[in-house]
Amino acid sequence: MKVLLLNGSPHEQGNTSRALAEMEKIFHAENVQTEIVRVGSLAVRGCIACGSCKEKGKCVFNDIVNELAPKFEEADGLVVASPVYYASANATLVAVLDRLFFSAPFDKSMKVGASVAVARRGGCSATFDELNKYFTICGMPVASSQYWNSVHGRNPGEAAQDEEGLQTMRTLARNMTFLMKSIALGKEAFGLPEKEPWKPTHFIR
């Protein structure tokens, strides 16, 4: 089992890192390999809807997005964590996810996804919902915890005081591990669910 964790914070040792570290401890205890990639401090432009990825099999902008694609393909699960800015995820992380999910051609169904929001106070649930949409549009089961996946803290290190938030992270990692292992067993015994040919229906004729 392997999990790719994306840190959408621009701060190397911020509270988002603390939340992911709490998950990583559980993954390692469960013999799940992890790789954390911090993308929040990178210069990443958004998708321009050029369609080149349909021909090339990768994004036309050759940056971290194309580096992440094979890591994502190899992984059994993806954790996406972000600080909250104006009740939304870090814009750089959103640019990465837009391009990664759209340009990477491999089948993402049945990879387990989990989102984590970190905030001083409010906006966690809106960010949580925003990030989960990347998973649910492509058949990825979403891992849940004992509460919405959020941790609170503003200044570096304050997340360590959010005992319930850190417990939520540990529970999330355990639940995600269980889902990944269960899906692996299900694939072996039953294969993946049948997929129908896509029937695109446009609202403007």
C-alpha cells in the first residue's frame, strides 16, 4: 500500500504539515508507504483548457503536475491538505489539482481520497467540500473520520494543541488504510465495477 500526500501550504513547518505528520505516523504503523509533496509554495499556473493533454497524455506545462502524475498513478490513496484562505483552499493547490486530475489519463477509480482543511477558525467545511469534489468526479471513494477532516491553528505549532483535530487525523489514516486494503482484496476477488460508455449530455444545444 502507498499513499501520496499533497501539502497545499506555503509554510514548510506550518500547521498543515503537523496534520499530515499525524496521519503519516499511523500509515507507517500500518505498513503503508507514504510520500509527502509540498506544492503550496510553488509557482504553478492554472489550467488554460487548451486540450493538449488529450493528445500528449500529460499537461502542456511541464512542471510539478507532470511529476506528480506517475506518483498518483502508483498510489493506492491520495491525501490533499490545505490551509484555508477565504473559506477556500490555497489557490496554488487548486491549480495543481485542476491540472493533475484533468491531464493525467489513467483510471483513478477506486483509489481512496481524503481531504484535510486547516484553519485558524472558520472555513474548514467549505474547503473540505471543495477538495472532495476532485475525488467524487472520478470514482474515488472518500475516506472519512470521526469528524470533518479539519485541524485548527494559526501560528506554527498551534495545531499540536488541537487534540480532537489530531485524533481526527489519526482516525482518518486508520479508516483510509482499511478502505485501501479492503478495495485491494475486492479487486482481487471481484475486479473493478463495470463501466458504461460515457454519455455526455450538454445543457446548451
